[in-house]
Amino acid sequence: MSSSSEKPSSRRSLFQLLTELPHLLGQLVRAEIELLRREVLHRLKGTGIGLALVVLAVSLLSIFLTLLVVVGILALSLVLPAWLAVLILAGVVLLAALILFAVGAKLLSGTTAPLPERTLANVREDIARIRGDRAGGKEE
């Protein structure tokens, strides 16, 4: 037998909704923080693996270039004194390093930080909804 004071579970009073609001906001904040954590970890994981492979490739390339310099020194030492052959190739290597450094520095100066854009967009949308903006802050 049901009494007339019982309400359907789908209809809650304003007081019940207001008392649940802090809990719901807390859940929202925790969910956004978890999304942020996952997005940053995903980006950092790919960046870390890529960076490790690039470092390994650069190390192998360094060994290769060192061997080429030794070959060049041995070849030049057939026609010039050994000290002059070493000095010439040292200058060539220094010039190449300076050019590569300048190009790399220019490329790095144009990069931006890997921001978690999806999470930031979700947070902006949540803030807009909490404020009561129409359509989650989107202009119509």
C-alpha cells in the first residue's frame, strides 16, 4: 500500500537538488581533473617515446659522422701533414655544428606548449553551463 506522501523517484524537491549540488560539482571537478591527467599523460607518453628514439638516432648519427671525419683525416693526410688535415676537418665540423644549432634554435623558438586543449574546452563549457549561459557558451 502506498501512501500519498511518497514521491516518484524521478521527482525530487528543490531542497534535495540543492543539497546534492556540492556533491555533483565535486564529481564534475574530479572528472575534469581525471580527464586532464589522462590527456597530459597520453601526450607525454608519445612525446617521451619519440624523444628517446630521436636521441638514439642522434647518437648513432654522431658515431657515423665521427667515422667519416676519421676517414677524411686519413685521406687528407695522404696529401697534407696530419695536423693540417685534422685542423681543416675540425673547422668543417665546427661550421656544420654552428649551422645546425642556429636552425634548431630557430625551430624551437616557434613551438608552443602542449596544452590539454580538449580538457580546457570542457572546463570552459562547464563554467558556462554553471553560469547559465545558453548552449554552453556558444554564440547563436
